[in-house]
Amino acid sequence: MTLDRFKQALAALMEKAPSDPLERDEFFEVTPLPAEDGPFEVVVVDEETSIFAVLYLDRLFADEESEGQREVEALVPNYLRSHFQLEQGEWASTAPFDLGWRSRDFLWFQEFTVPGLSPACRYD
């Protein structure tokens, strides 16, 4: 598996996370995994069950929204591959690609898991 870049980014984020559970949840909500700039960022949605979300930070495609959704959704695999070396078989979607609220913004997002990560978001 080529999860090294993802594991390194996750370890860097976990190192910075506060130990207080409430502060930790807030930290994960607003602090993405370290990565190069791009139209996406990856955040920890649920540390206990190791669910992540890739958030699209650019425009929302107000006209023909459904076409915009397919356009953005098609970018997710390439982003995860180029920024975290996650190939399509190394991550699994946990819900359909959707539009929703995240940290007071309305964003396109894809929730996913990475098989092999333990519940504490550490790689076994």
C-alpha cells in the first residue's frame, strides 16, 4: 500500500490535536490534514470511527447544480491520489457525495474511510 503520505499527514495532525475531548472535536472540525494548497482539504469527521471528509472549497456551481456536483465529485479520486498517494482501492466512500454544512460553510464533501486505520486514527 502507498499510504505513507496520508499516514504522515494524519500523524502530524494528531500530534497537534488537544487532549481535551471537546477541544479535540472542535480542532478536527476546523483543522485539515496538512497538504499542499488545492481546491480541497481533508478533515477528520469522526476520530472514533476513522471517518474523514474531503471538502471542496471553491465555488458551489449555482447554475445547473447537479452537473457541478458530478464535476466536483470526479475530482476527488485525483486529489486524494496526488496529495496523499491514496489510490481508489485504498479508500472507501461512507456516504454519497453531497452538499452540506461544514464549519459554517455550505460545501461539497465526500466522507470516506481508509481501511487499515484503527479507531484512534492510527495505522496498524
